[in-house]
Amino acid sequence: MATPRSSPLYHDDPKLFSFRGVVVAHETHAGRPSVRLDRTAFYPESGGQMADRGRLDEAAVVDVQVDDEGRIHHVLEGPLPAIGAEVQGTIDKPRRLVHMAQHTGQHMLSRALADVARAETVSSRLGESACTIDLDVAALDERAAAEAEALVNAVIDDDAPIRAFFPSEDELRALPLRRQPKVHDNVRVVVIGDFDVSPCGGTHCTNTAQVGFVRIDGLERYKGKMRVTFSAGVRARTKLSREADVVRALARDLTCGPEDVPAGIEKLRRELDEARQALGRVRGRVAAAIADALVKDARERGERVVIGVLDDASLDLVRAVAGRITAEGDLVALLAGEAEGGTIVLAARGSSSDFDCGAFLKRAATAAGGRGGGRPERAEGRLPAGIDWKTIAAATLATPGR
Ligand SMILES: [Zn+2]
């Protein structure tokens, strides 16, 4: 049973960023030196809200934690102020304001999702980079999420008062709590206008306008339930403004207005498609010219195996040349092309040939220190860069396979 103690200063005034307190103990928390004060406005990590940072006199407060007895430990960097000394506590205000906006935004969004989509909050996390709410529903559509977001921002615009207090047991029973409290004694309640009533020990804004802005950043399925990622306050505005910067930069590149970026990208996509088709036609003509020359040479020498090396050839071009050669029916194409970081090789046979491409390529790849294989009709592989394909292919053909 925890010993009763006076309520921490942040409960009475979440906007108290500066206070004086007396050091009552030197301790360690998780192996780090810490002090306890007779009174504090520093919020310890709890209830899904992150710990405050700041200073005690000149010492940096690098963490604030609460132990099982409810005692608040200020983890300090540098020498600890003496026991009995009165110190000036200064809270990192921007950091706390973000936490207050996120925490208040979470209450409001949980309420809105329950009202709009009958989606009750199971748990929530307010992290350094992302805030999430897990809902007890298997699905939540984008439209319902957008409706909940709009409702929250309307309540923000209403500038509704927010009150946190410790009700009597009778008062508590009469309150329309959104969820049941996690503690039995000294239940603290946060009332947001006439919008939401929840038990909570965290720090919150004192009116809804201070939340500034709440935005749902994403929806995802998580362990059969829905997880909503959101941002609030300055965090949400910063995110939105960074995204707007990206859109503006895109607009400059496309020499259009931000609103015309989708049309600009669509136009680029069309042009890319047309360029690809034109490239395909040219590649077809190049492949035909190379293949015809290789076939002519092989026919003149009375050979049915065409060995060729294509300089600067993509796999697409090698395949196209092989396709043209094997259209002859009785011919076998054994081709190589230099690709990034290696040599691509391909063996393919015409419909009336009984050459085993897979077996050939496997033996050739083994001999050249690469890998490859495939079916009797067709096989592909990758060999080290700079190999002499004509010699390897000829030597492999000359060696009887097993
Ligand atoms: Zn709260």
C-alpha cells in the first residue's frame, strides 16, 4: 500500500514550468544517480506519457521515473545538489507542451472514434516519434477515420475548457467515464468540455484550442485489430509543413502549382510509357540485326550452335536476340552480355533441336565460377565479370556431359 503523499505540482497546474523544491534524498534509479524533492513539477514516465526533461539548478534532468512506492526520481547528469538544498526546477517547456497536446489529442481522438465508429480504445502509446491508439475493431475505413479527425478538430476550434480533478466517490459514480479507472483510490478525472470524461493521471492542455491540431497519419491492421497513428500540436503542424515542402519542391520540378502535381506525375508516367514502347521497338530492330548476322555466320560455317557475346547488352536484349535465333527451329543460341557486376548468360534452343540447355549452362557456370541452370529448352545464369564466354562455351561443348 502506497503511503499517502501530497499531489505532485503538475496535477494542479500542468503549465507550471518553473518551481522551487528542496532535495530530500540522494538515490539511484536503475543504476543512475537521482534525487528526490519535497515537491516537484517534473512528470515521470507513466500512463503512456513520456518523462519530462529540464534542469535542477545547473544539473540536467535526463530522466524522471516513479518507483513502486510512488516516489519520483529525478535522474541527473553531473554532481547532485546537497540534501537540504533548495533548487530551481526548470521544465523543458516545448517538450512538455508536445506531450500535453498529444495526451489531450489522444483522449479526444479516442472519444471521437468511439462516437463515430463505435471503436473503443484498448491501449495507446505516446512515443518520441509516433503516437498510436489500438482499437477493439477488426476494420476501420478511411472515411470514418477522417470523420473522427474532423470532429476532434471541431472541438479544438470550440476552445472548450479542460478540467482535471480528484472527485469524491459519489461524484465519481455519477460521471460518464469513457473507460474504467486503472486505480481504485484517488482516481483523477479529466473532463474535456462536454465531449469526454476519462480517468487519467497525465498532464493535459487546459483548453482544447491549445491542442492546436490533430491529424491521423495512418491506419493499419495490428494483431487482428486496428491501430491508428496520429500526431497533435506542434508535432502535427511540423509534419504537415514538411510534407507541404515536398509537394512544393515537386511542383517546382514539374513547373506547375502544388495542386497540379498529380496531373504532372500522370503526364510523366504517360511519357515514360511511350518512351518504353519506342525503346522496345528499337531494341527489337537491334536484336534482329545482331541475330541475323550471327545466324548468317553460323550457316556459312555449317554450325547449328550460335555462340555470341553482346557488348553492353541488357538481359532484355540478350533474350530478344536468342528469341530471333531460336525461331530458326534447328539452332541453339549460347549468348552472353556484360551486365552490372557480372556476365549474364543464356542458352536457348529452337523447337526441333534436342540440345540440353540446362545441363550445358550448369556445366559452363561451374567451370567459370558462376551459377546457372534451367530446363532443356532454355536456361539462364550469371558468371563473373570479364570472362571469355566464347572459350568457355566452346570448351563446355567439347567436354561430354555426364
Ligand atoms: Zn490523459
